[in-house]
Amino acid sequence: MLGYISTINCRSTFIARYFGEDAPEDCGICDQCLRSKQPKLNSDQFAFIYKTVIERTHQQSIPVASLFDHFPEIHSGQLRKVIDFIQAEGRLGVDGEGNVRVDG
Ligand SMILES: [Zn+2]
């Protein structure tokens, strides 16, 4: 069942196929279905969010929730993706109270 974990398609259809169903429909509610529904982030949007997050958090801690308020038009999953990216770069830190901050 390792494929279940690594599948990039609907998890429900994976199981249905495993049990012999020919053309199962996507469930629409598993994490993979939700991910595929999320609008793609283009490079301009990415650059804009990236820049704004850095500006807002540069050498000042702000609650991560308030970051989301800055981007009412952006899907929260997309913002999270950019935040994850900055965190992976090692620039963004999160403290125990859920405040984010960029140093350097
Ligand atoms: Zn699904």
C-alpha cells in the first residue's frame, strides 16, 4: 500500500482501483483533490507575496494570522506555500507564540 502515500492523485480512487474498480471518480474531499483545486500561483504572484511577506516581517515579529489579512485576494494555501518557501530558505523564523519574523 506504499502507493497510497506517494500517490499524487485522489486517494479514494487509488483505493477503488486497488479493489478492482475500473474508472472511479475523484472524491473531491481528500487532501490530493483539495490540492488540485487550489489555483496555481504564477511567478508574478509569487514574487509579490514573497516581497510583501519579507517587508512585513523584516526585523519585527508579527502574528502569522495577520499576514493572511494582508492578502485577502490570495488563496490561503498559496500564501502558506510562499511562507513555507521562505522558511525553507532559512530566512523566516516562527516563535512559540506563532509570530513570524525575517532577519537579514
Ligand atoms: Zn480525492
